[in-house]
Amino acid sequence: MDSPFSPIEVMQKAFPGLGPNEAARIVQNGTLMTVSENTVLCHEGKYETTFYLILQGSALVTKVINETETRILKHLSAGDFFGEMAIIHNAPRAATVSTLTPTTVLALEKEAFSDILETSSSISLAMVREVSSRLRQNDEMAIEDLRLKASELASAYNQLAELEIARNEFLTILAHELRTPLMAANGYLQIAQSGMLKDDELKSAIDTISHHVQDITSLVNNLLFLQEMKLILPDFQNVDLAGIVSNACEAYRQTALKNGCEIKLTAPEEKLIVRASSKSLERAFSAILDNAVKFSPDGGLVQVEVDRDETNCRVRIIDHGVGIPAEALPHIYDRFFHTDQIGDKLFRGIGLGLSIAREVIQQHGGKIEVSSVEGAGSQFTIHLPILTENNVANVPDR
């Protein structure tokens, strides 16, 4: 609590123009009351007729914004007053005032306040001077609040505009990514159905159709997987991380070879046990491998290294391709963000793979980091919490 107070001195602090006798008169017409913390003295929107001067303690002024957000306007302490507008004219409270600590106040009702103002010009002048000052402060607060709202509205509008641009760009890219393999597959199907192709040519056409259908299936599966992540909790089990990484490398090895890339896996003999969904985690590693291979258009080595420290498993996926431009690095995990061109190299994609990878890694309590130099390649490092060796026996061998 504050130090002992004198109601008259506090009244003079609040209204500097008052003399001791005038301050004493106001105090005599009011009611001293002490309330506990978290007591609401003024209710926003209600019609009330009491003026309050805080003699001891503290209070908080809050206002509801946009019907849901409660915003703190200011803190009050000894010498501060509130509720003056309710006794000057018939208006609802503009804010809520509640005590933060046990608080002593002088409460002055509208009728008593009006009698004092009518019979003492000096009190009226002092009161009007301070109330006018308070109104100016309130106006400044209201203007600042309007500026803040305008800024928030402009920011929200810009975000909506960016989302609309991203949505339109995504739909355009998605249509292109679906149309290209569909048209190619349909063209080869028509040629095959015409009977013009025989033996090796027919087999090559069927392989091409299969390749394009797989591209379409992969794209649709990624879209569905992103949606399922928000709706379905994955089945977490104790699994060997190195085994999951190995499966992802093997599943992607043939695709990498077609792009001229060699995937080299380095992993310890010991089991590195993590709590994970094997399917989700393998999809995340596959997405990063796909990124490494795609951005190595001239082929080369893609290194995959698995190790651990005291608390985490680490997986590093390193390529020596075109790298990532510095301005693109902050956005590579954003959904639908993709890079069409780096240097003189063109790339396809709709920007889902790394977004999926990050969400999966975070879902597993881990984190993903990237370092890249344009023209020299990239390194993605995944950290996942490792379980104690007591769980090793529960995990099948690789």
C-alpha cells in the first residue's frame, strides 16, 4: 500500500487551483471508501453518476475494442480522478475502471458535485481547468487510437491483398502444373490407342504416361496431406530415425539418378530413437531431397548425414547446386512460395514441399534450419529430440 494519505492534500494534487478550505469542502461532501483489488468502479457503457478521486492504491482503465479485444488505456494512482463526464452530462461511461490493489477513493455523487460548482466559482474554475485538460488528453488518446486502428486496417488490407495475389498465383501455377502432365499423358494415350506405336515405342509411351500420372498423383497427395495435417493427428511411435532417412533416400534414389544426382547417406550403426510418425517424417525428408535434387540441375552429389548430440538427432541434407537467393531465404517455407528462375536456370513447382517439411518437423517437436550461398548450394539441418536408450529394444532393426 502507499504511504499514509491526506484526502485534502490529494485533492489539491488533483486540482492544483484549489485552496485547503475548498479542498476540505469537497472532501466533506464526498464519501471515503476502501475497496479490495479487482473491484470494478466504473462500467464501460453504463450510465453512472459518481466521480472518483483515488487517495491510495491503484487502478486500471480498459476499453473494449472491436467487441472482442480489451485494450489497456492507462494506469491510475493516488491523485488521479475519473468519472467526471458522467456528472457533467448524461453520458455512458467511456471505459471500465477496476482496482489493481486494495484502493481508497473519495466518491462524489452528481448532485453534491453540482451544488459545489454552483456555489463556488473558484472550485468551478479549478475543476473546469483540470477536466478540460483531461478532455484534451482523451482527445489525443482517441486520435492516437484512430491512427493505430488505421495502421492495423492498412496492414490487414495489405495482408489480404498479398493473400489474394498468392491465391491467384497459386491457382495459375496449379492449373499449369496439372495441365502440362495431363496434356502430355493424354497425347501419348491417343497415340497408343491409335495403334501407331509398337514394341519399344509403345513401352516408352506407357512409361511416359506413367511418369506424368505419378507427377499428378504426387501433387494431389501433397495438397491432401497439408489439409490432413490440420485435421488428423499422426500416429507417433518409437522409431529409428536413421532407418526413416534411409527409406527416403532409397525411394528417391532413382529420381535423383535421372537428374544426374547421386545421393550419399552417412549414418551411425547405433539406433537413433525418436518419437515420430514414420510416414510423415519420411515425406518431410523426401521433400527436402526433392528440393536438393531439383536445384542441382547440373547433377552432382547430394550428401545426407545423420548423427546426434546429447539431446537431439541431426539430419543434414547438402547439395552443391544453384543455391537460394538471399532475398528468397526468409520465404522458402511459405506455402506456395517458389522460385521460377535462379541465374539462367528455370524451375517448376508450386511451393509445397518445404512448407510440408517444416510443418512436419515442428509437429515432431523439432526445428529445421537452412544455410545457402547462391551458386554454391544449400544445407538443410533438421533437429529432432532423441529418446533415451531404454526405448531402443522396442524398435525393430533396420
